[in-house]
Amino acid sequence: MPDDLPVSKNGRGAMDVALEAARAAGAIIRDRFNSEHEVHFKGRSDIVTDVDLAAEKTILDLLTGEFPEFSILAEESKPVDGDSPYKWVVDPLDGTRNYAHGIPHFCTIIALAKDDHIIAGVTYDPVREEMFIAEEGKGAFLNGAQIKASETTELSRSLLCCDLAYVDEKAGYALDLIRSLWPGMYSVRFMGSSGLGLAYAAAGRVDLYFHHSLMPWDLATGLVLAQEAGAKVVDRQGKEGALFTPSVIVSSPVLVEEFLKTTDGHPWRLALILYL
């Protein structure tokens, strides 16, 4: 059986602290959604807003105040190495490009790893007030109701979901992959938030989610959500997905295997794709 989650110096459970931090960040993100944002470019199409930074500071202040010995891996901050096997993995605003363009589809991700293995996490959509949570061995839930991955077993009847990231020529392989499958699927969606894409796959809202170039904070909570919802997570080569796996394919075990078989030999499966 998995170990119980750690308790903070103030006697609070790690999940309670993560939930408070996610809601606090979500309030900032939601309240400033319709205001002007200060946008900075980290790359040609990779942006950060002042809201990302404010939300991350709120999260980290809460997490470090309760668990000062834990390590931190957060998108907008330098990594912090603590004197503990536990590590918080944080993306304050996943879907920043959606956010900056006024598209209400984004989330906050807070996950807890032990020795780089995700044991618990939350993904919070502050617009819809949807809180996806999972703890290893205890199931996956959306606002208190248990969720399960899709039971669809045929690719031809599946709603596929993906995102393209920032590397144009490599993202093109994903477009080519979709074109090679079309019309042998039900439909396809581009999310603009890998965190919600993974959460939706865990909840069965989409049948399969795939992405070729993710950072750890993008997929952290998605790993445990998928596991606890009965889904399988593999990389583009079909190997088990983990925190530092750049690519993911997430669905039921049956559909993952059909997807791998159908796309065998495709450039998207074979191309060397590194972290951005």
C-alpha cells in the first residue's frame, strides 16, 4: 500500500495544503482574466504573464511555509533542492497563451513527488471551478466524484486530443500524424493546455491525449490522475511515462496499444525531440 501523504510542520496534510494553494492561485488568475496582462516572451511563442508570476509566488509561499524542507520544481522559478525525498512540482498557469488571448481554458497544476515519482496532485480549472485530484492508491476525482478513463476500445470511434508545443518543425509531425489517421477517428481537439488535456483523458471526456514535448510541471498531476483513473501513460516509444518523460500518450491500455500499433513507424513516433 502507498504511504500516507506527509504532514506539514503545522499539522496539515499535503493534499489540504495543495488544494488551498491551487484555489488561492486560481482566484488570482480568474480575477485578472479580463484585465490587461503584462506579457513577456521566453521564446518566439513561449510567453509568461505577470499573472503567472503572481500565482506562482502565492503557491510557493504557501507550500514552503508549510513544508520548508521540500524541494521545488516550478515553471517560473529556479529549482530548489531541499533536505527531503519530497518535491513539489508546480505550473501556476498552464495554458498561458489561451489566457493571454482571452480563451477561458487553462489551469493550475500542483503535484507532489517522492523520489521523482508523483504520488499526489491537483489540477484546478478556476473558470469552471473544476478540481481534479488524485492520490496514489486512492482513486481520481473531479469535485468529489470519482472519474474513470474512457472505455472506448476502437481508434475509429475515438475523440483524440493533443497539443503542439513550441517547436514548429517537430509539432508538424503531430499534424502529419493526425492527417495520416484521418478520417479513421471520431474527431480531434487541440486543447491549448496539456494539464487539462491530461485531466480530460483521465475523466473520459476525451478518449486519448498525446503530446510530443512536455516539461515535468506540464504532466505531473496528469500522471497520477491517469493512473488512478485506470489509464495508461507511455511515451512515443511505448515505454512507461514518468515525470521527466518529454512525450506522452494517455488512454485506456487497450486504446494505447491500438494507437501504438496504428502509428508504428510514423515520424512522430521516431523523431528525436528534446526539451525546449
